[in-house]
Amino acid sequence: MKHAFVVLPEEAGERLDRVVTSHCPGLSRTRVQELIESALILLNGRAVKGSHRLHGGERITVEAQPRPPVRAEAESIPLDVIYEDDDLVAVNKPAGMIVHAGAGNPRGTLVNALLGRGQTLSQAGDLLRPGIVHRLDKDTSGIILVAKNDAAHAKLGEAFRQRTVKKTYLALVEGLLKEDRGRIEFAIGRDPKRRVRMTVRRTAVLADAREARTDWRVLARVDATTLVEVQLHTGRTHQIRVHFSALHHPVLGDTLYGGAPQWEAGNVILPPLGRNFLHAAKLGFAHPRTGAWIDLRAPLPHALYAFLQRLAAAAADDPRGIDAALANYL
């Protein structure tokens, strides 16, 4: 791909890498950095750093040579498989594991681990994402479905598109939600200022904003936090995290969307979670071959349960209340 453009007056003061990313939406920020370092992005015919500040009126040329095809490789990584048959496999993904390889993350992914089991996966996706029909964020744990063959991939993909898959999450959000249940329907799009984030559309116009719906109900209020059960009716990137941040109740531990890195209850500073308090606890779907309804559950990870117990104890709440609230999730 070859592309050339002139820096606009309103882009004066912006970094080179950010301006190139905005003019070339097909290139990720990481790929733009690679091209700059390889002198394949030039400013008035010369190579400069990605942090170079622009003045307006400069001519930028971009020559994006295609990468050689990359294929996911098998790795021996333990997995918690909670369901498996000839058509699909369901895994309780741990926090910290990426679903499939990408720029800067070639190994240690769920796909690498599945291939390491000698798993046959559908080829309906690309070489890095065999079998993948939906995703979970790196720091979100819980149930993820993977297709073993193309027919199952097509059926499951259509079920997610038609929103017939029932997705239930557990989240601990900062602050006390006043109501016992609610619905969030802000449209979600890419944050134009910070491309790694998503944002909601309120008054600002987001060209790529898509409608999104999140239903929630309170399970427990502990200290100055609220434990909620969340039903997703759409599957936008970072949807739960973005929606609760928009309510000024970010998911605990989610520093990308305003969450505190560490929490204090009473006079006790709790050990940092090192992840988002977000877990995909239940998944219900029609089997792609038989049509039979399947309900899967992934218990709340011990680290999250232990954090809730410490939180309740520090706030002088009865920890048994946590067990009662989580009766369906432990």
C-alpha cells in the first residue's frame, strides 16, 4: 500500500504517528511505529521519529509493505476445559491470557494452547484465529467458545450476530449503584483521542459508533463498591467496561477506563488485583449441530472471591453475605 497526504492546519502540534494512524485507518498504531522505524513513512522525504511534532503543510508518504503470513503455533499450555464435543470446545479462560496472537503477542494465547492439545479447529477465520467466534479481553476471565469445524463456526457466529447467545458476567464496580437494576444503552465507538480505548456517544458524533445494550442487577453492596450481574445483549469491544465507566462506576481494577489501581476499605489498603474484576460466568446457546440448549458455568476465580472476602472483612461487613450473593457462581 502506498499513500501520501498533506498535514492539515488543524493537525499542527500533533505527533507524526498519531496523524498517520488517523489518515490510514487500516494500519494499527503498532504497525505505524514499525513503518516509521523502517523509514517507510517519510516526512517531506526524510525519516523522523514517531514523536515528531507537526506544523501543518508537510507532505507525508506511507509505504506499507505487507507482512509475510503468520500462522498460530502449538504450545503446551494447561487449559481449564469445561465442555467439549466433536463440534466445539468451551474453555474457562484465565485473566492475563490473550485469545489469539497479534502484533507483539505471538505466543501464550488461547489458540496456541488449543493447538498444543492437538486440537482440530475450524479454518473459517484467518491463520492466527482458527476457531475463534467471539473474544474476551485479556484481563477478563471466563467462558469462551471455540469451533472445531467450519459448520459449527458458521452456526455459532450467526448465533452471536443474531444475539441468541445468553452472556452473563460478574463485575465489581466502584461506588454504590443507587438502583437495584438498570439498563445502559449508550452507543459505543473508538475514542478518537486515544485509539486503544472505546467511548460512548452522547453529544459528540462518533463516526463508527454502534448501538449497545447492557442490563445489570445488584447482587451485593460491599464497602463503597457494588457487585453486579451483567447481561450483554450486544458484543461491542470493552462494552461492560465502557458502559459502567460512562456511569462513573468503572470496573474495579480497570485503569484504562478510570478504575483505581488499588482499593482502600476502612483503613485497610487491599493488595492490588492486577486485573479487571470482570468474569464471564455463564453462557447459554443452542448447539450448532443438534439445536439442544446448553448452559455453561465458570465459577468465580479464587483471586476474585478472596478479594471480595478481604473487602468485606476490611469494611466490617459479614463475609457470609458474599457467599449468599454468589450462590449461583461459586
